[in-house]
Amino acid sequence: MVQTNEKRSGTNEIYIGNKPFMKYVIATMMQLKENDSAVIRARGKFISRGVDVVEVVKKRIQEAESVELNQTITTGTEGFKNDEGKHINVSTIDIVLKR
């Protein structure tokens, strides 16, 4: 089960899922404005969308504010059992953006 929450209250994490692409871009930009950092988390087929979100955010912020963003990328694998009881491994990526 892939989480599709844009943002959990009280954290700077944004989970990438099925929502429209620009919602994640806007949520990330708002998070950076409030906290000076944001964590983009994506799993499985949403990893490429997460990377695209980060690239669009970097481009928009650098054009608007001439601010350099630092990023840290962490990859991993999560294992869980699906609905049929089969063990599945899913790739994950966490991209941390900081001003």
C-alpha cells in the first residue's frame, strides 16, 4: 500500500503518490518556505515522479530567489507482505532539500 498523503502535519515530509504532479511541487515549495527544509519520500513506481518534483522545485526556487538548494538522497528497500501474503520488496528514495 503506497501512501499518497501530501504532507503529515508536524513534519516536513511529503509522500509522493497519485495526486496531480503540481500539488507536490506546491506542497514542497510551501514546506521550504515554512521550514527551510523538505523531505520528498517516494516508493516503487512513484520514484521517478519524486525526482521530477525535486527538479521542478529546484528550478523554480533558483529562478525566483537566486537561492541554492542542497540535497541529500537516500535509497533503500522496504519489505512487506501483499494482500495475497506474498513477500515483496519495494525500492524507496528520500530526497532532503535544504536552503
